[in-house]
Amino acid sequence: METKRLKNVITFSPKYGYNTTTQVCFWCSKELAIIQLGKINDEDIKAPEFMVIDYNPCTECDEAFKKGILFISATNENNGMPQIVPGIYPDGAWCVVTDEGIEESDAFTEEEKGKLLKDRISLVTPEEYYKLFGE
Ligand SMILES: [Zn+2]
């Protein structure tokens, strides 16, 4: 128990004190929380002003995602973002299409529509994303 508690204690940064960053939602950039990082590594680097900690959507994004099928633009080239699934890096573009929008679309085969409506989420390349949604 003692060990677990101690793991959560930050090391105060000699240069930047609590060395705080603002956690933002990856999907909409909304500011979520102030996080104290303290001393980050041996170099004692300054925390970035904003930081994406994970891909969990904020409440608003979560609500938006529930309204349809989520398309996420992603690439297999390492763009500096954490992987969303192994070897795949999102680039920040996303769009939600309603079930009706999918059913009425001529961009998908019937088989693709069935899979989209079942999976509710689709990772597409930036090229595919542009073809579907413009920029
Ligand atoms: Zn959000």
C-alpha cells in the first residue's frame, strides 16, 4: 500500500516547481485539467503548455460520437502522436456521420455500410478522409 501511494508523488522541479501542463481533449482541444508534472526527466525540461494525455473523448465529444459513425483520419507514419491502435497514428481530423447519412451515401458498398453501422468507428487514411469529407 505504501509503495502505491509513493508512486503518485511528483518530484518537485528545481527549475519549474510544480511544472504544470493543461490536459486537453485530443478531439476538440478543450481544456480538461491542470496536471503537475514536476521534474520530468534528468534534464528537468519545462512542461508543454498543453498536453494530450490519452484518446478518451471529453463529455461533449463523447456525446457527439454517440450520434453516428465516427471516422478518424489516421496514418501509419509516426507523426509524433501516440498510437491509437498499434502502428496507427491519428492526425486530429474526425467526423461523425449519422446512420441515415451512411445508408444514403453512395461512397460505400452495401457490405461497407453494414460493417460501418456495426463497428460504429472507422479509421481512414488522410486521402480517404479528404475524399469523404473534404478537408
Ligand atoms: Zn472533446
